[in-house]
Amino acid sequence: MAGGGRGANLRAMAGANEKSAEKLGKLVETLRGRRSLLIVMQDNPDPDSFAAAAALRRLAHHADPDLACSIAYGGVVGRGENRALVSYLGLNFRRIGQVEPSKFDVVALVDTQPGSGNNSLPAEVRADVVLDHHPLRPETRSAPFTDVRRRYGAVSTILWEYLVAARIEPDPPLATALLYAIRTDTRDLGTEAAGADVAAAEGLFRLANTRMLSAIQRGSVNGEYFATLSRALDVARVHGETIIALLGDVPSPDSTGEIADLFLRHEDVEWVLCLGYHDAKAWISVRTARTGEPAGALMRDVMHGIGTGGGHDTLAGGQVVLERDSAAERERIEREIRSRFLDAMGQSPRGGRRLVPNGPV
């Protein structure tokens, strides 16, 4: 049985590499003869976005050294680890407000898709290239080149396979970024990982700077992080095996994910939802320790008719654009999201005990 399983994995990886080689050829054709490429990441990009965008830039320059490439994003880079990764990569990641997308010959979306609500590419600008690992959206089908692999734990795995197909050995910073991205998006090659992710991590490990990888994971944080954490501990409520924390204003959208990751470590908790406000939007992060119950699908159901949402099996996110950003609007959003989420958990929205019983009143 073990040998048969390993053989099946090898055949699957070989098939994936054949697909990547074919896709790479089509991507090169899409870029050939163009003068400028804009790579747009998801808003508030994570390591997978940064690494995949950097790898696509490397591939584009390999295909045509004269092709001018810019990498842009909306939102902010909040988590200390992400800031450390950006600094280490040494690339000029630009805010999308600093560029004019319509002036570029080719526009690529990485780790996001048209109509997903989590990127700042203007609606009137068509994406020519879409690389992602989230569920395929109908709007994506109109792009001339797409490679969306839902079963992959990280879009960086797709880009690694492209690099292999192009016979490009990434330098240590890029290899380190790709490895870190795959590890973070798959929770250290856990339940989110496919065989291709494991193979990619193995290939990248020998090329990465492991000392720098450790330094990125220990990215520094400022005082706002600890103030947010203190408030989160105060407001968090436990409903059965679920924690909900309504955080109020947060220093960055990443704050909700950071707190959710931390709360999921509670030994008696299976689900976490954190909600915070930043830049006239409500940001929601969901985490689960359960397998076989996709958090992304749950997030889409919870956010239906309220905002946008999606994600993977064990982590998901959503956002709501605030119309007035009033206390009444915030209360309405929190009440509806909290009620829907707890209903999905089989829990009553009433009650709930403090996460920290002896915390401040």
C-alpha cells in the first residue's frame, strides 16, 4: 500500500510538471513582444502573494530581459513577518495608487482573481494573466491566460514549477521567499498541502537561506501589536468550541488574522472568528483546526449579501465596505456576522464566556 501511494504521488507530480511546462509556454507567448507588465497582488498581501509575484517577475525577465515589470498592491503590509520578507526580497513593491494600470501592455493578477473583492485592480482594466489557487471565479475565464489550481496549497508552488520548467534556479532570496510562502500557506505542509507543495518545499530547501528564513519568522512588531492583543484578550468570547473576538479599530487588516492564528492554539477551540475595522472596511478572519470542513466555503456563506469572502480549508477571510462607518452600521454588521457564524457552529448567539475570566471588566 505504501509503495502504491508513493507511486501515485510521483505520477501526480510528473503530471503537474508536464502541465506547468505547457502553461509556461503559453505564458511566454502571452508576454512575447510586450513592453510592460504590471503584476497586481491581493490587497494586504501575504507571503504567498509576494513570493509568487517576485517569481513571475523573474520569469518575465527571463522570457524578455527588456520587459519592464512593476509589482503593485492595495492596502498595507501589516504583519512583522511580511515586512521582514519584503525587506529581504529587496524589490520595489509599489502601492497601486502610484501606477496607472491602463498604461501597461500586460496586467497579471497573482494570488487573487477578477471580481474577488480582494484586489484593487480597477474594474475597467482587464487582467491578461491570472495565477491563483483559490476556487475559480467566472470572471477569470475572460483572461487570455489563466492557471488556477484549487488543490494546491500555495500559488508559489505553481511558480516554482514554472521556474523548474524554464530551468531557472532562483537566487537565495527568491528561493527563501517561495519556501516561506509555501510553508505559511499550508501551515508547515499540513492539511492544506498537496503533493506538489511538498515536492516544491523539498526542492527549495536546498536553495534557501535558512538563517534568513528563521529571521523572517521572527519579524519584529511594534507597540500597537501588543495593544491590539491586550484588547483582543479582553473582548474575546468562547461559545462551545468557538472563539469570537470583535476587535474594534485595528492597526492593519492583518491584525485580525494574527489574533485568529493565536487564538486557534487554545486546546479546547476548533473555530475562531476575529473582526476588526481599518480604512473604512470591516475585516474578518476565520481559522479552524478541523479538516474536511472548508473555512472558505463557510466564509462565503457568512458574507453572502453583506460583503465578500473566501479562502481555503482551514483559513479564510472576508471584508465589508462601510457606507458611513457609524456605530450603528458597525453594530449591525457585527450582529449579523456573529449570528450567522454561530448558527453555522450550532451555537446560540446569546451568552458566551470570557476567554480570560480574570481580565479587566
